[in-house]
Amino acid sequence: IQNLPVRMPAFIVPLEFNDEQKVTQFFMVPFFGACIHEPPPPPNQTIFVSYPQGFTLTDISEPYWISGILTASLVENEVATAAYTIEMHAFERYTEE
């Protein structure tokens, strides 16, 4: 998978913040509490997102729609391992459509 436009629902696990406390890097995971209260999901269910301009995350218990360009790319850190990355273009609170 290289450069595939996607819009996916997910829960957000913040990894890094900027000086204004906006989230600049995070994992997208399929359920609330993944990597925090529960063991991390497998790499094929975890997506790494870097968003240098940052955004304000109001509630980690709520899912969000993430839109961007998906690429298969392994990212590992102490929290989890992701098999994919997304270059995020937009996000919004999840609603069923």
C-alpha cells in the first residue's frame, strides 16, 4: 500500500505534543484504551500519524475520522508498533454516516 487516500475512524493515542499542547504525533487504534489500559493492538491494526502543525484533542475516549494518505511503513516505539502511516489532511469527531 503506497499513497492510498483514506478516511478511517479510529481512537487516538497521543505520542507527542508541541509547545501549545497540541498533538503532533499519535497512533490510530481500533478501540478505546489500546496502548493505555490494554495491551497494544497488533501492528496491522495500528497506524502512526505525524501532524506537525498539531491539533487540539478534546477527548481521547471519543473516536475520530482521520483523512489522509495511507502508506505501508513500519514505525516502532515504546508504546506500540504500527505497520502503516498516514499523512493526515483532516480530522473530525466520529459520527455514523
